[in-house]
Amino acid sequence: MNTQPNDHIVKSYDEERQRLINEIVRMGEMSASQLEAALDVVERRDDKAAERIIANDEAIDTLEREISQDVMKLAMRGPLARDLREVLTALRIAADIERVGDYAANVAKRSTALNLSPPLPHTRGLNALGILVVRQLRDVLKAYAANDTEAAERVRAKDAEVDTLYTGLFRELLTYMMEDPRAITPCTHLLFMAKNLERIGDHATNIAENIWFLVHGEDDLPPREKRDQTNTTGVV
């Protein structure tokens, strides 16, 4: 039986679409691994490993540029409404993942400055926050690959737990700084690192919301709880 030309076009489009999804998931896994490595160098106080993480961020940036080009090629194929959402979602998610890589590199950079001071027990709290955020990122990438809005919504809802951990660590570090002025410099680095992790959680939430948009279009999202109370401390 002869295959119609349109069948070839549809098959080729579907193959390119799946390759794009796979590339985005691979990019996300690179960022998640970067973040895990950054958290590890905080614990091990390893400047050389931190420098490698910072250098590796370029690979994520390069992949983001390649994905953007692939998305535009896909858009030139004359997609319909759902396909246009695929294109827009892919661009948004790739941008979110690229920012995750940036934040992981920032954590690694801060770790080298942190290593100039004696070890602090609060790195354990930072690590707990980081583990949760990495799990959020990997879960939302699985949801994207599976086109699973229910899994994406679970990630989105769990952002409240990230906020709670971040707020607790934020207040703990402020208290420690007030009690011991010598701890101001290292605690400031930890505050910035914690904020980077909290922002990664926000990007995982962005990805979850884009999965919803991909499937449901402009339909309203369910309400989401927020627990970031750092703005209530009076510290900007």
C-alpha cells in the first residue's frame, strides 16, 4: 500500500516533536545534576569541583539555544492550535531550565566564597531544601515527558513545602547573624544560596503550569498555596 505524502509529513512532525521533548528533558536532567553537584560541593567545601560546575553551565546554555532553534523549525511546519501551544510551551520550559542551570552555577560560586569561613551547621538545612527542589524538578520533567497534568499539578502544589523550608532557613540564618556578627558574611552567602534554591522551585512550578497550558489552553489553573513568608520579617 502506498503511503500518502501527508502521512510522511505527520510522521516527520511527530518525530521532531518527540525529539524536542527528549532534548528538553535531557536539558532538565543536566540542570538537576548540576544542582546536585553544587549542593555536594557546599558540603565538601571543594573549590575545584565548584569551578567545574560553573564551567559546565555553558553546556546548558548551548543546549537551550539549540532547542530554541529546533522550536522555531517546528513552528515553520504550520502547526494547529495544540501544536502552537507545544511550540510556546517548549520555549518557555527551555528558558526555565536554563535559569535552573544558572542558579546551580550561582550556588557553586557562592560555595567557594563560603569556604573561606569556618563550616556552619546550617548547610544541612540548605541541603534539605536542595534535595526537595531537585525532586520537584525531576518530577515535573517526568510529567512533561508523559504529558501528565495530574503529576504536574502535584509538583505545583508541593511548592508550598519548598516555601516552608526556605522561610524556616531564612529566619534561622537571620537569627544566627544577629547573635554572632562574625557569622554575617558566611550566613549572607547561605541566604543567597537558599534564595537560588527557592527560585529553582518557582521554575519547577512554572514548568508545571506550562504543562497545564499545553493540555488545557487558557483554562484557569486551580488555586495554589504560597508559604514564603520571608517578606514578613521586615528585611528586604
